[in-house]
Amino acid sequence: MLSDQFLRSVSLKREGVPSFAEYPFNIPAVRHLDTLDLHPEVTFLVGENGTGKSTLLEALAVAAGFNPEGGSRNFNFSTRETHAGLHEHLRLVRGVRRPRDGFFLRAETFYNAATYLESLEADGGLVPYGGESLHACSHGEAFMTLMTKRLRGNGLYVFDEPEAALSPTRQMALLSLMAGLARENSQFIIATHSPILMAYPRARIHVLSADGITVTPYEETEHYRVASDFFAHREGILRELTGE
């Protein structure tokens, strides 16, 4: 029986893959992908650079109907087509409910999405979030303005490294915002390096590595262990790293 969460799982339609020797199917996390179960509230994709978390997240977002460069399902712009076509080989298992809201936030293309919003406003369409251009804010302020003014709840939200522009304090503010939206029946799928965001209670953490994808408790992730070890043994680690 289907649950009432928006997305239950994502799986790779392996029978249609042209070659597992070609990008993006040669990425270990994609090559070993069978079925990735998604949490009703928050799912994290984490791992080292190059493990494929952003590639997989982008493909999931496009398969769910979002613009590859970010935005809502109504965003229709492209500055450079770089998505790899992986979305065509993914199977999404959906719940019985459909989201009333949704947004795909990509840190690397956020500037393009903000510019597209300005073009809509100039054409008599949308008023920029918060009553002013997102380009008039700092990067971090623009991120928080979008999250506090645009996300309405009862939505599917896909974030790719949202911490890129956020201070630790703002990351904690984002945690609080996520909790409030989750109580309003929202679901988040997030690729991140942030041990602060990954601490979200009840979240399911999928660690991507050369061995594939593994569900991992928060305290067993490399992000948590490295950060904890650094703060507990800062002086010794700095001496080893810097030779001073």
C-alpha cells in the first residue's frame, strides 16, 4: 500500500542503461543503485566530492518535474544544458498525495534562478521574494529570503548543498525552518556536506562511496567524526596539518 509521503523511493531502471562504463552510469553510487528508500520528512545524500550525490539529486529532481537549473516546476529557463540524462533511467515510487508546493535549490545555479525571477518580474509577473531583488542581497541572505518567503509547506523540496552560502548560525535557522515545514507535511531530499544539517532528528542518511550507497547513523558518518575529532583535538591536529 502506498504511503502518504510524496516520494517513497527512487530506483535505477537497469535494463535500459546503455553502458555502465559511461558517465554517469560509471559513478559507483549510480552503478550500484538498486532502490533508494526516502524518509517521509528528510533524506540526506552525503559523501566525498565526486561520489555522485549532486548528479543523483539532480536526476531525481528532474524526474520529479523540476527544472534542471533549479526553481519550481514552473521555472522554464536554461543557461547551459549540463544535466546528464540520468533522470530518464530513474523510477520514482510516489505516495498517494501530491505536493501543493515544491522547489529545487541548487547552490551552483542559484544566481541563474534569481536572474530568471527578475525577468519574470520585469515582464509583469512574479514579485521578487521579500519585496526586493535576490541580487540585492548577499548570497546567504538571498538563500534565507527564498527559504522563508517562498517555501509554503505541503511541498517537496530538493536542495543541493544549501549550506554553501550559510553561516553555522543560518544553518541552524534552516534546521528550524525545515522542522516547521515538515510539520506542515513537507518532504526534503538534500545533498550536503554539513554536519549541522545532517543532525536533523529522524533523518535518513545515505552515504555515497566507491562501494555504493549505505544507510548510516549520524554519529557514524565521516562528517560527524571528523568535525567532532577536530574540535576535541584541535591543537594536535593543527600541529600535524601545519607543522607548527
